[in-house]
Amino acid sequence: MLSYVIFEDTRGPYTEEDKKLDPLCFLDEEDLNEIVNVFKIYLLTDEPLDKGDSIMLREFFGNLVDISSITNFIIKEYVQNDLYEHIDDSWDIKTYQRMLDIVGSNYKIQAIDEKNWLNLLSQDGVLPTKSEKHTLRNLYRKS
């Protein structure tokens, strides 16, 4: 079994489409609306997973999400028969973007500007300190 696993932090609630999924479709709308952050976990393979592999992957990767009263996750499986035919050793942005497109993600990968790559480390607008930038630049140069 070989599967790509993609985690997507939607930073948003369940969509109307999500709410139609089993078992969400059986829950009260009020309960569903309490969830304000949904992680989507996509299992991407070139052939359907057998039941045992599906359960194992769902349990393992589902345990990586720290769920709470306001955070939950959805796991979806996708089969793309020609998945490996379009992958080469270059592993460029197109390869990863294609995987995101297959699973229906709206995320678009942007090329990294090597001069400003440290800005990508910021999360929620918090940039690394001058000292941290210096350390990271030195690590980047060594690699």
C-alpha cells in the first residue's frame, strides 16, 4: 500500500457540502455549527484501499489532529488511477498542485522567492526576529 496523505487546515467551519457527508448528515445543525476549525485529511492512492488499510490510515492520521469542542476533522479517500504517471523526480510545484487539485482543494501553491523565503515562516503575521532570521539564513546556506 502506498498513499499520499495531505492535511489541510481550512481555518473555517464545515461547508454545506461537508455537512452532507456520513456521519455528519445525522448530526444536529447546531452541533455542527459549533465547530469553527475543520482539518481535512485526504488519502490519495492509485487504487482503492482495502478495508484494513483504510481503517489503519484513518486511525493513525486522525490521531494526529488535536480535536476539541471547536475543532474536528474529515478524512476522505481519493483514487486517481494515473497518479504515479505524472510524478517524476523533480517534485516541483506542479506535482504538489496536481495532488491538491485531485482532492478538490482550493489552495494554490505559490512559488518561493528565495530572497524572501523567511517571510514564509511567519504564522498569523508574526515574523521571525532578527536573530532568528540570521540563524535560519545560516542553516539555509549550509544545506
